[in-house]
Amino acid sequence: MRPISAKILKVIDETPTIKTFRLDTAGWLKGKPGQFVMVWARGVDEVPMALSYEDGITVQRVGEATEAMFRLKEGDTLGIRGPYGNGWELVGDNILIISGGVGSAPLAPLAEKAAAIGVQVTVLAGYRTKEEVHFETRYRKAGKTLISTDDGSYGHKGFVTDLMRDIDLSMYTQIYCCGPEKMMYRVLGILDGHKMADRSQFSLQRHMKCGIGVCGSCCIDPDGLRVCRDGPVFRGDTLISSELGRYARDGSGRRLKLWL
Ligand code: FES
């Protein structure tokens, strides 16, 4: 279970706060959309990262480990364990993808995979500002794409959940969502109101230590489902009565209240 050293082949500046790292994994990684890897930023920390490509991760600068990763250059290495987790289950022939910020990381490869096998794809993608827009080309190549920004600097002014009002949700065979927890909580509430929670999948982020279902640090209430092993993708109806949107836990297991 030791990390394998992967050379960074390419660093792509997606936005001022988001970079993509394409890795030389010599074919051993082969993750599927929705799976994640544990990334060891040497000397700092090991953190879970969704695969944004079969051999790549897309990272937002938010803490010590990601700060350290932002200092890395092509030719440097990262320690990688994985891929882990269940990944998205592709259901039906007409899917809706709802993406918030860097929640795009596991969703863009899903959109591409679905489009490649003839599934009709619609994407609602929300960002804070125009400067933070990324993966737009990947989404547009996969299907019809509507964009929102919180400040209105690009696309619809407002939240990605606003865009859900203008479409007939019932026409989609499955709805996939990843983004800030507040946004996912709202999306799940809307879908539940349409009695469609059982037709949706959400990718969760929680504090992880082992990444393989042993340590319990990523368990969610009330059922103790392990985000690393039973997820990170869960059906919406599984999450309705969960801690989603209410609290998460820090590295020592203490509850961190979210915003409600
Ligand atoms: S990170 Fe250890 S059980 Fe999930």
C-alpha cells in the first residue's frame, strides 16, 4: 500500500487557483470516472483527489498539501495510491451532469465517456467567476452545456441550481452531481422534491486517512458508510437522511458544523 512514485508529465494552469497534473503512470493507474487516488505531497500530507483523467488529477489550492503541489513542476514526482472507490455508474441514455467548481474533476471524464458511447449528455456547470471557469471545452464537446457564475461575469448570473429550473428534470435517466457540499445539498433537495433522488448520484468528499476502508475516518452518519470504500459516489436516496449538508468530521473525528 505504499505510494508509487509518478512523474509529473504536464502541469496545466486551468485557472489562477486550479491546476491539472498529468502523470506518467505507465499504464498502472487506469482509473474510471468517479474514482480517486491518494496523493502524497512529499513531506506534507496525503490527500484524496478525484481522477480528472485516467492518468491525471485536477487540484484546487485550498490547504497545505495543495499549496505544496502547486510548487511542483514537470519532471517532479507525486506519490500515488489507487485508484480507489466505486466511481460513477452510467445509467440510461440521456444523462444530466451538475457540476460546481472543481467538482468538475470527476464529472468531466464521465461526460466524455458517456458521449463516446452515444449517451446524450447535458451539463450544468457553476463557477464563482469567469476566471474560475475550466473544462468548458471538455463539457461542450460532450454535450449541451449551460454555465452559471455567482457574479454574472460569464453565463447565467446566479447559482447552478437556478439552471435546474429551466429544464425538465424528468427527461433524464440519471443525474450526476459533484461540487461544494452546500450546492450538492441544494441539488439533492430539488431532486427529492421531484421524487428523483433515486435517479441521482453524488460524489462526496470527506477527510480520509487510509483510503481503503480500514481506519473509519471517512464514515458518514447515520449508517457508517465509508466514503473511500462504499463511495465516494452514493445514490441520492441514500444521502437524504445523512449528514450531507449538516456536518463533516476533521482529522481527529470531531464534527465540523457546515452552514445549516
Ligand atoms: S479513509 Fe480510512 S476508512 Fe475511509
